[in-house]
Amino acid sequence: MDLPTSDLELVRENEKIEDDKERGLTFHCELYDTEIVHKLAQAFLPGLSTACVNNTTGDMFRNPGSVAADIRKEMVDYLTQRSERFVAESVVLEGDLVSDHPYDIISNMVDDFASLKLNLFSRVSGWLLSEKREDKIDDFVQEMEISGFWLLDRREAVAQILVKNVDLKNIFHCDKKFNTAEELAEHVLNCGFRTMNCTNEGCSIVFCASHLEKHDSACPFKIIPCEQQCSENVMRREMDRHCITVCRMKSVSCPFYAVGCQSTMPHFRIQQHCSDNLLSHLLCTLKTIHKGGSEEDLKKRVDQIVESSSGGLADAMDARSLILKVKDVEAKLGPLEVKVSEKVSEEPNKAGENSSEELVEAFNKGGEQSSEEDKIGGEKSTETIDKVGEELSSIQV
């Protein structure tokens, strides 16, 4: 082993030894945001499919499946290199970055890679046959998923590295370091990025511990109290159906809405409402049956029906059933005596009398007017005769 030849080399070697020692004793937490990593892993297949279609469009001898393995390797290398240079690129670009979110950054890199694979024919067909091209990309994505070409766990392993490379603010991965493995193990048990499974039955979502509250507030499988404050506890995903179908607190219209009752109430109060408002519902029903009846006559009829029914109307819980019961009772009571018909018969007579009187008055007025006109006409005629006589006498003189 050669000894250092100068103090400078000795200093450098000591620093190197300290660095090696530090690296050997330092234990890094490798936990990350599972939600972002999983989302990125799902975006890799569409990106790869697009690159393969771009590279083989118009080629008679190749198809997307024949180049998928090679392009996948190129894609992983490209994304890794770009992510490692991201710190330097971000310093150069400064405020030109659209977003600092890892998903947006890496998604843009995937799009850039797919664009690099455009051949001449695919550049033209990209805007001439866009719909057909998109269908081809979707079909190849499904083909890769079915065949297990690029498994999800392997894609997530790549996504983890990329996220750590571009997450400059350490928001989506843990950057803490420890001197011993014991310290690291203790930290992992309480790290905000540790993986958790939802405890709600039926939910299979995996998330970070820091997202527990967020997931819990939106988990579709969580059992929660009814939003309409009934006594039931319902799964969140079933809440809407519960509230509009079986919930006893759902708001409903009165069963006698068709005959005029405009009340709304919780579903469980329908029976009490119908019992408390039997007389008003009966009056509304009679108004529907006897449209020409007066309010006074119909109220009397209500009393007659209630006395004759002996409480049998209380079972009628809707307009149709009450109408049937009322008609049965009225068949025994006989027809409704309505005073409106007499009034109607009197009104035409009055109208006739009024019309005859008006005609007589008009006739008299017309006679008076004609006599006055005759008088005025006679006076005017005598005046004209006198004037003519005077003119003739003056001419003779």
C-alpha cells in the first residue's frame, strides 16, 4: 500500500475514511408514499404502449409486441437518467417548472420518451388517424396486462426510485437517517410513510399512515351513522340508496297529495299524519268527488260520513282507498243535497230579469233620444224656412 505523499493527500484520505465510516454506520429509511408510487406504476403501461405504437406505426415487419421488451429497457434507463438530472434541470429552469409534484414531473418524462419514439409515419398518422391510433394503444395496454408483461410490483420498484430522485422537498418519501439498525427499526414502526391496510371490511386499499385520516373520511366501506339521522348505521357507499329507499327519516309527500294535501314529512310519520288529518283529507276527497258542491255542504257531508262509517275510515292510508270507502258510505247515505243548483237556477232568472229591465230601459232611452232628436230637427227645419222666407222678401223688394 502506498503512503500519502503530501498533507493534502492525507487530508483527503482521512475525509474519505470518515465518509466511508459514516456511510457504513448510517441507515436510511426507505419508506415512501405508496399512493403516488402506485399511481405512477399504473401510468407506465400506457406510456410504454404509446412508445411502442409510435415506433412501429406503418412498419410491415414489426408490431408493438415485438419491440416492447427493448423499448421498456430504454424507457427505464431514460426515466432514471432524467430523474437523476432533475435537480440540475430544476436549477436551470427555475420558475419554468409547471409543477413540483412527482407524479406530474415523471408523467411529463414518460410523455417525452413516447414522443422520442415517433417515426415519420406515426407523426403523420398522429393527427390523421388519431382515434384509430388511440384504440391501438389501449388494446396493447390490455394485452400487456393480460399477459403479465410488466408486473405491477416491478413497475412500483422503478417508481420508488424515480420519486426519491425528483422529490426535492422530501414530501413523498422519508429522508431520515440513523446510526444503528435498532434506531431505524424503531423509527419504521412510527414513520408517517409506513404502509397501512384499511380495517374496514371489503376495502383493500393500501396507504401511508399519514393518509389514514384522509382515507377514513372517504372510505366507501366504512360504516357510518345515517346522514338523515335515523337510528341505522350504513356503509358509506350504500348511503344514498338507504336515504332514498328504506330510511324512516326520508322526506315524503302526503299520500293524499293527489286530492290536495301538500304536506311533506318524514316517512315514519305518515300514519300519524293521516290519523291527525283524517277530516281534512276526507274534505279534500269529497271536493274531488263532488266538484260542484259548496264548502258548507261538503262539511256537512263529512260529518254524515264519519257518523256512518263507525271509524272504518281510519284504515284508509291513501287517496284511492279513502275514495273507495267514501263511495261505499255515500251509496248508503244517498245523493248529496247541493244548494248550489237552486242558486244557479235563481241566478239565470235574475239575469233574465236584469236583462229584460235593461232592454226596457234601453228602449225608453232610445225613444226619449229619438223624440228629442225629432224636436231638435223640427226646430231646425222651422228656422231654415224662416230664413229662406226672409231672403226671398228681401230679393223682391
